[in-house]
Amino acid sequence: MNTPTLKNTLKFFECLDSVTSRSMFGGFGIFCDQAMFALVVNNHLHLRAGQKNEADFKRLYMQPYVYKKRGFPVITKYYSVPEIWWEQTDVMMDFATRALDIARDDKQVKKTRIPNRIKDLPNLRLATERMLRKVGIDSVDKLHNQGSARAYQALQNSHDDLLSLKLLWALEGAIKGKHWSVITPQRRDELLQTLRLKA
């Protein structure tokens, strides 16, 4: 799926290095150097908020994007930009670069902070933590020691239903501290080979 706003956004920010997009929150996350600073959803551009700019967004009556997760509303940190900013390119770029700085800062903080619980790792949630606990992997350290392939195999052995390979990529990403979608094809092949050898 593609939208005019997504195309316009990527073109507008092409002056920044390494700008990419991928599916996020029912729309498309906009990344620069793997830091997500914007979101295109429902054909609107949203910019990332933080302590340094959220008050400005609220003062301009900008609204955060809200999506539903298991039937409950989740308020994101991405605020819809006024349509007039597409014509006020200096204003748009000023707010966007501030959003990018915030995204980079947040990413750096996450790198230096070690989550205490499995559910707080990238890609994982409480349900995954409970599944892993049932097979004896009840801490971040144990997950790192087991590795993604062994953890995935343990989960396979304890479930009657066939588990999706997306869970394997999610576990690998959690251990590496990155989103599952950026696990390289080469690394995915290595993990599959490891599983075949262990079978």
C-alpha cells in the first residue's frame, strides 16, 4: 500500500541521509538512520514528540495519533502536522529536525538501558514473556544465554500448534536490540540452519 502523503513525505525529507519507511501502527514509520521520527497514517503526516517539543505541539492544537490495541485506545507520541506546513517548508523542516533529534536521543537511551523484563525487549510483549517463562526462560539474561534459535525450539516443543517464524525473528531482534523486520536474510538463513541441525 502506498499513499500520496507517504510519497510526498519521503520526497520532502530526501535531503536527510538514509530516509526509509516501513509499516508501523497501521501506517508507515519514517526513519532516518534507523531512528523513527515521523509517522504517515490515514494519509496524514505526524511528527514525534518528546520533552523538548510536545508543549509546542499542544500549544498549536496538534493532536496525537490514537490507535486501538485489543480494543483499547493507545495514544502515541506522534502528532499530526497542520496541512499548511507543507507550504511552509522552513517550519516543517524545523519541527521535523527537532523530532529527529528526539528520536535519536531516545534510541541512544534505549541502547544504554538494559530492560529488566523480557516483555520490555524490542518486539516482545507480556504474552511472549509468559510463553518463555513456561519453558524455563524467565529473565533477560536467560534469553540471551539461550539464544533465539534455542528459545524458539523450546517454545515449539511446548506448543501443539506450529509457531510462526516471525516469532523467531522477533526473538533474534529482541536479543540484538532491534526491530524484527531488519534481521538480514543471511542471519535468518543461519537461524533456520541452526534449527535444522537441532531437529
